[in-house]
Amino acid sequence: MLFGLFKSRAPEPPPPPAAGTGEKADALLRRLEWTVIRRLDGLLQGDYRTLMRGTGLDLADLREYQHHDDVRHIDWNVTARLQQPHVRVFTEDREMAAWFLLDLSPSVNFGSGEQRKLELLQGFVGVLARLISRHGNRVGAALYGGRGKAVVDTVLPPRGGRLQVLRLLQLIGQPLATEGQGNGPTRLADLLRTATHTVRQRSTVFVVSDFISEPGWEQPLGELARRHDVVAVRLLDPLELNLPDLGLIHVRDAETGEQLLVDTHDKGFRQRFAHIAAQREAQLRESLTRAGVDTLELATDDDLADAILRFVDLRKRRHGLRQGLPSHLSSRPTAPSRRLAQEGTP
């Protein structure tokens, strides 16, 4: 296979960074601050509120009821007036935690172009962690497969500030397992179960993975989504969906080392590959929808700033908020919000 599929034990504390990783992390963060965050600051205007939404005290908005919403938040007065169930959306307390659950198994270290999925992961996490932490919120992380082991081997407790973002980027930047040297296929369920026991306070949780994994992760993801605000960030490469005509090529499973010689000149083979890939895409999206999580797809040929803007738009549509994400990530009210503003709220 061009991409691989990667067990769990008690997580260990973060290891000391390898020589040189601190300078690399600082250089990466400076580049992201200059090329991406600075650009986002010019596009996303407004007063800052918070990325975190849920069970705080300040009413942020009202929106239509969706599957997996807590029925205790239904506003019965608005529901009776509009003949459609609506729920109250609250602004969480300002100082909250965001967690990054990171799949660093060898299949993530793949890319058919100038950027690998791992580099895309590192850039996305760096930008989001900096946007969140610079406004007083805390960020933490749990890493799966980060030291060449098919386990959750590192947990970074949530803290605030730029130094915390640098620690996180250092951990991501440490060498991954050599392709074909892993201990087996990815078990994403182990990462999600670890988070269930580790993340106690209600948080925003980003699950960043290519979701090339053994089955069984759907249930723990749904359980995590019932307690936290979960966003699935799915990494992919265009070559994982369609094979070009390259003639005879060797392909290798990134995590088991198995190699095959395939003839990509065979049109029937390329069509079967595309059909199987499309089936997997449909099953994956259906599983994420059933789990009740927001999903952002990031391709290795994506522009990172555009991807962040898609994420912001996704959150505004999902939650129907007037004052959006960090609220410098907000613009005008959504249609349900405007309608409620016109008719008045109780």
C-alpha cells in the first residue's frame, strides 16, 4: 500500500527535546506567525471571545436542535414560537483547555508532493495552538506513535503561552518510526480512550489523523464527543484517492513494510483502486457523522490559511453563532440568528 494502517499503555511524560529541535520549532513557529497567523489576523476581524462553546453562563446564541445536542439546553419558548426545536448556546469561561490528539504513526509521514501529511499536521497544530494560547487559553496534547511505538507514548499537560506551543512543536518534530518498522497497524481507538481518561474538564478536542486505522475507533470517538467539543481533522494526500498512470511501480505499506509491484498503466487497476478509495471515503465520513463531530479535511496540496478559514466557516455554520470563534473569527449572524433577532428572544 502507499499508506499504512498503527496499542496502548500508560503514557509517559514528554521526553527532553532532541538537540536542535528547539531551534527548529522556534523557526517554524516564527514562520507560521509571519506567513499564516499574520494573514489570518488581516482576514478575521472582531472582538475576541473564545474558541470554546458549551455550558458556560453567558448566552451566546440560539440555533436549531441537532442530533447529539443536550436536551437540557432546549429553549422551549423559542421552540414553541418557531415550531422547531432550538437550543441555547453558551459562551464558555474564558480560561479553558484545548487538546490536540495527534496520530504520528508512519502513514502520516507520507506525501506525494512538496508537503507530507506530517508537515501539514505540524503547521495546522502550530497555528491553532498559537491562536488559542495567545488569548489566555491553555493547550495540551496526547501523541500516538511519536517515538516509533504503536502506543500513546506522550501526554503534554495543558498550559498557556508561546513556550507551550514550542514544546508541542518540538514533540511533533522528533523523528518518527522508520517506515515498515512499526509494531503493527494503527489503533486510533487507543488514543481516543486515553483522552477519555485524561481530559477531565470539558474542552475543545482536535483529533488530527489520517484515520488509516484498525476498526473500533468510532465508539470511543462518539463517547468523547458526548463530553467535549470534538473536531476531527482528517489528513489526506491526493494520491490516496486516485493513482496516476506511472507504469510499473513499487508500493509499500508504511507501517508493516509489505511491498507490492503494481502496474498503474492498467486502467482497470486504477479504476478498482479509485472505487475502493471512494468506498472508504464514504464509510469514513458516515462514521464521523454518526459520532457527532465536526470534520475538517486537510489535503497536502491545501493552503494552510485557506484551510483555517474553512474551519472557521465550518464552526460558524455548525453552531450558528453571532460572535464566532475566537470572535475575531466571526462576521455576520447566520440566518437562524437573524430571524431570532427580528422576532425577539425570551
